[in-house]
Amino acid sequence: MTPRSNEPTTHDTRPAGGPLIRSSPFLLLWSATTASGLATWAMPFLLGLAVLDGSLTAAGLGVVLAARTVGFLVCVPVGGVLADRHSRRAVVLCSGLAAAAATPVMVAGLGTSLALAALAASVVGAGQGACRPAFQALTAEVVAPDNRQRANAAITLSVRVATLVGPGTAALLSAFVASSTLLLATSALWLAAALLPRSGARAPERPSDRAPVAREFAEGLAEARRHPWFLPGLAALTAVIATGYSATGVLLPLASKEYYGTEMVLAGALTAYTAGALIGALVVARWSPTRRGWAALAGLGLYGFAPLSLVVELHPLVVIAAYVVAGVGIELFNVPWFTAAQREVDPGKLARVSSLDFLLSYGMAPVGLALIAPAAQTFGMEPVLIACAVACFVAPALAGLAPGARTFTTPDRHGS
């Protein structure tokens, strides 16, 4: 991918292109984002192991995870503002150190004080939320424009590998090491995420006058609206997460038990989804179609096959295949989507736009999870699954009608 000829000088002051694997700043950033992604994934899984070994109750698990989610959602927009206002490297450092420091406190609270554990979990979630938009903007600082798609693919590939091998590794280690000790180890991951990255050679200029946080976040929203393909694409992503992801989280376990009488289909489908995402990341690392926006939205729509495969009892291999397709599709969307934002958005507002992305897409996930089970009880599992599949197919198709959606570009963004 090469920068367009009409990019202004403010967008051209980026590191020159070159072999990505030889870039020390990128390798450090890749290691940091991998550590952050692994720590983010590990926390709920290891807390689940704590329930199994009796150090945490199921109700306590819900409280701690809810506190983490609240901390995440509150600090995503704040982190976006701070990352555009100050050094992205400094925001990653502070958020990673906060999560690293809060993790031992959370572990200590698991056996003594649920309130303390929940408070510490909210700080961990705040660190997770604040670093996400900063990492996105930092990638645009340290990676040349023609390397960003490969960089984003490499980052998501490492996280997917971690989530694929992580459950088995953690379960194996839990036979020899207490879950609390494993949770403490995630503090080291957060330290790595905090300390490894380096700032880009040329960071965007930042104004000296500071507006209130809410006003600066509103400026990020205005920047997002300036790209007519962005908000429709974000709405499609949010719809898919709120419906398809919720069907996977709530109805896949029910279908696995009701249709097949075993949890093996559940485990197989989730593993297949991650394997598909790995395939998708490998494909999109090299593939950049001319109509990249439409290709990405089509990939997002593939998630609809996941809930569709659960409507009636099918052969387990069909369900697994559907989840492979869904996994491939989600990365065919994610990588071009992140790359397009890094290319098109004003560099001085990129973190705020990215925070809006994470706020809506991640914020709707708990809402969908909370509503999907009551909806299935009221209307039945099959109609809800069909509705989820339709939403996954239709939302990206509608987003594809927006101006600029075909290529995820805004031709007149500089008044040309």
C-alpha cells in the first residue's frame, strides 16, 4: 500500500518505508501490543480458573469482570484524548504501569475483599482502555504508510496465536501453579507493554492550548464524521459484535448442549474461529484489493454464518466450518479498517477517533450479551439466531453504500 499523491506535507512526514521485520521501533511495539493483548485475554480466563479452584465465587467473578469493563469503557475516550494531547508513548507507559500495579492488588483482594478486587480490576480495565487508542496511533507513528497493513496484520496475528495456545497452556500450568500466581504473572506482561514501545520519529504537532476533555473528544467525533465511510462502517461493526458475537457467547453453548449433548462442539467452534482469524490475518498481510473497503465489509458480513449455523441441528463439522469462515472474515475487516483509519484520519486526532471505535464496538458487546438470553427465552433461540445472522449480513451491506466505503478513502478530505 502506497501513500496517495494528494497527501499533504503533514501526512508525508512519516518514517520512510523499508523491511518491516528490521524495524526496531516496530518490533518493540509489536512485542508490547502482543503482551497487552495476552494480558487482556488472560485475565477473564484465569479468573474463571479461580472459580474452579474455589478462590473466587461465580458471583464474585461477575462483579470483578463488570468492574473491569466499566474501567475500560470510562478510560477509552479519556485515553484517546490524552494520546492526542500528549506523547502516545507516555500514555502507553502510564496505562501499562497502572494495570501492572493494580493486578497484584486485585489478586490480594480475591481471597480477602471482593470490593478491593473489583476496585483494582477497574484500574486494570482503565489501563487496558487507555492504551488501546494510544497503540493504534503509535503504530501510525513508527510504521511507514506502505507497511502499515502488514504491521497491523502482524500485530493481530500474534494476539490470535496467543489466544489459540493460551487456554491449553494456562489449563496445563494450573495443574502445577495456583491461579492467583498465574494472574500475578500478567502483571509482568503489563510491564512489558508499558516499557517496550518507543515514540515515532515524527509525532504529529499538538496545539499548546488545551480544551476540556469532553470538547477534545467531540473534536475527534467531528473528525470521524468528516470521513463519510467511517461512522457507517463503525455502525456495521457494532451491529455485528452486538448480535453475532453475543450469539457466540450465549447461544453457542446452549446449542452445543441441546443439539449435540456435549461441549466439544463449543470448544471446536471457538478454536475454529481463532484458527480462521489466523488465516485471515495471513491473507490480508499480503492482499490489498482495489476495492478494499467493500472487501473488508464483505469479510465482516461473513460473521453471519456463525449464528446461521446454529439455527437448526447440522453436522458438527458444518458449525466448525462456519466459525472458520467467521474468523477469516473478521480479520479481513479488522486489518484494512485499522489501516484505513491510520491513513485517512488527521494524525493529531487519530487516537480520539480510534477511541470512538473501541468505545462503541466494545461497549455494545456487554449490552448484546445481556439482551440475547432474555430475547431467546421470549422469542425462542431459532428466531433470535436468524435475526442475528440477518443483522450481520445486512449491516455491512448498508455500510457499503456510504460515500468512500468502496475503498475506505475520503477523496475530498483535504478540500481537493
